Amino acid sequence: STTSTPVMCSSPVSVLYSSPSSSVNHSPASSAIGSPPSSSAAFVPNWVENLKIPWHNLPEELVQILERQKRPSPRLRREMVRTVVSEMMKTCKNPTKRNTTEIAKRMVAKYPKSLEDVIDGDVIGLGYHSLVKQLQSRIENVKRPDTPMITKRKAQLDDDDTDEIPTEQKASVQDTYGCVNWEPKHLPLSETAESQLDKKERMKMLFENNNYQTEDVIEHIKSTFYTQCKEINKGTSIETLCREWPFLFIQAGMAEHFQQLTGVSLTGSFHENVDKKGERLLNFLKTGDSRKHKPVLNALLKLQAERNQSSGCSEEVIEMVLLLMAHFGENEAHLFHCVEETSLAKEVQMKDVPLTPCLIVL
């Protein structure tokens, strides 16, 4: 069984550096004429490739707006969706989400300035999610009169992409989402099994003696990433990993492992997004959300009373984290367990720590 090991943090905001999350949406497939077979996730039906988007059938007002790279009004955008869906359903009576996604991508690619998902100049996600949702909703509305009032959903359909994945493999497949290097196939050319073991033992010794530089940690994590993945992916417990790979549980080591795993700089990406979107997010939480949700208002009043009392982190980031927690109804006591500033990890009384994942805060 896995035993939780406390991780010391100097600030609650450290959670943002060590808790990346990802979510995956699965949509039920449909047994449409144009549905792609499960053997190829990248397959696009011929009718989708050959479909000519009926730009010429759109209202002249909308065509002018698109050609001038302006944003259409919601009314004109709905008109465009109705026209495109009508053309789609002449060929395929039951288009799938994959079909609508391919068509939405083509539409946005032709008129990105007019149709792309953008907020304050920033492209949201892949840029075409809202158009896909509109196309799907329109398709469902058109199909509704032909849909029986009561139908039984089939457990699995032939064109469901997950059919080819055995049940016992699904969990491991999901672990790879968002990763670019989940399971390296080969050791670095300069490494051998023996050199990996030597570096692993050297890291344990440096950690035990508290005698290391951040640069050394980053270099060792990078060069032994192959072996780390082998041990993590086979289901090694957190307790064992903490003992065998202690640098994975400090900020520099965790951030470098995350960089190798996902190709994303954890702290760099966080700060970049705070710079880009932090002000807008705080403005929403302070001026809009606080009026509707009492917990957010209470958190805001508490922050104002304690302003300038924190150290080691910007006031804006602290406000952002605590207001978001209030917005989502998170209990601080379940996320942060405070101990004496001089406490060591081994001195933390685990019986006092919440059962939920949390941070031990000095």
C-alpha cells in the first residue's frame, strides 16, 4: 500500500508548481454513415474532405464581415452554423463530433480573425472549440424530430475509438495524456544501466548530506529521466520513490521532471500565464464574483485585512490562489496543514494530517 509522505513548502502557492492536472473529455460515438473506423484515430471520412463549405450561401452582410476580418454578431454566427449544418446533413444524416471538428477547423483556418476563440487577444485552446459545440448543437436540434422519445443507449458502438483498447490497458493509456515523453524507449547515448545506478546513488547521498546545487539537481534529473520513468510507470509507491529519488520531491527536481515529461516549463508557463491573464482573472473575482458568492467576498475582505503581511510571493499570486479556492468552495484546512517553522518532514504527525492530498506549510 502507498504511504503518504509530507512535502515541506514555504508557501501555499507552491501547490501551483507541483500539481499539474489534466482532463480528457470522451464523447459517445455515433453509427453515422461518415463515422471513421476505430482502427485509425486520424482518419477523415471522404465526405468531410470533399464537402464544400457553402460560403456563397451566407448572407451578404456576413460575407462582408468575414472578408474584412471582423467578428460577426451572435445572430449572424448562428445563421452561418445553420447554413453549414444544412449542407453537411445533405451528405451525412448523422455527423459525428470528429466530422464537425474537421469542418470547424477548416472554417476557422479560412477566417481566423472572425471565427477563432479569442479573449483579450489570447487564443483559447485550439481556437475552434466553441464553433464545434455550435455545430453539434445545431445537428442535435435538427435530428430531434426524428429521435424516438425513449431510446436505449448501446453499451458500445462499433466506431467507438476505445474498442481497440483492452480494459486493463485503459488506465495506463490515460496516464500518457498531455505527455510528450511518457516512456522513453532508450537510454541517452552517453548513459548505461551502471551509470544510471551510480547517479541515482550519488543523488541520494547529496540529498542526505544536504550538499547540492540546483544546477546539479537539474542535470541529474535530466540524465536519469529514463530510469525514473521506468520505476514510476511500473507503479512504485510514493514512499519508495521518495526514498529512492528524493530530488523528485523538491521544486527544482519536480519541475525538471515535468519539463522532460511534457515539454512544458512548469514555473515558466505559470508565470507567463499569470502575467497574461492574472489581472483579468483577479478583476473578475474581485468585482464580479465577490458580489455573487459570499465565500469569495469573505476571502477578499480577509486578504485586504492581511495585506503586506506575506513574504516570498507576490500579493497578486496569493490573492489569485485564495480567491480561486473560495470560488470553487475549497476548504483551506483540507489543502494546507500548517506546522512549526522549524519542523522537519519526519517530525510531522501524520495522524493530524488530512486524508486528502495536502501541503505541509511552514
